[in-house]
Amino acid sequence: MDKKRISTNSIFEKEVAFSRAVVVDKTVYVSGCTGYNYATTTISDDIIEQTEQTFKNIEFALTQAGATLNDVVRVHYIVPDPTEFEKCWPTIRKYFEDIRPACTVFCAKLTSEKIKIEIEVTAVMP
């Protein structure tokens, strides 16, 4: 079994001891990503902007693994306020309209009140 760890070198990854993604053979497991912009260490107050940044963070991890969004087969959305999730749909369609991965949405409190959405994906490379 081949295993490769992907990191964004965020302090959170080091402190909590996890990888942004792990590649096992042709499967990429991307940890839950949020709307933090790691270059500026900032996060928007707007769930739509957070969703957009979260997809950018996911794309970065997938690229480092040698995959793309087209390889995503499963997605988990985690939102603390389910009434806000519908606001994210246009952004989600922007990225997944033609891909249509299997999907589950969870409502759960996240690690910070600032975070309005967390997204985790699994991808299988060809």
C-alpha cells in the first residue's frame, strides 16, 4: 500500500497532528476544509465567501495529491446552522454541477464560531 501525506503547513495541522489530505494508492482523503485563507490567515464572515475559499483549499489539496475536483466521488458538508446551507448551493453547483459526487450534509457545531461551513471530500484518481 502506497501512502502519501499532503500538508498546507498550517499551524493547525501541526498542533492537531493531522494531514490536509492522505493519498492511499489511488484514493485521496481530504480532511475537512474551511473558509480560512491560509495565505492571509483570515476568514470571511459570509458563508458564501467561506464556501468559495473552502473549495479553493480543497482544490489545492487535490492538486498536491495529483487529483482534481473531477475525481471527487464523495462529499460531506458540515454546517452549524442548517438554515444557511441553501445560500451555498450556487457555489456548490459551480464546482460540482457536472461531477455530482455522493453527498451527506451534517449539522454540527464547528471548532470556531467564525466557521460557517466545513467540507470534506474523497477522490479516486483514474
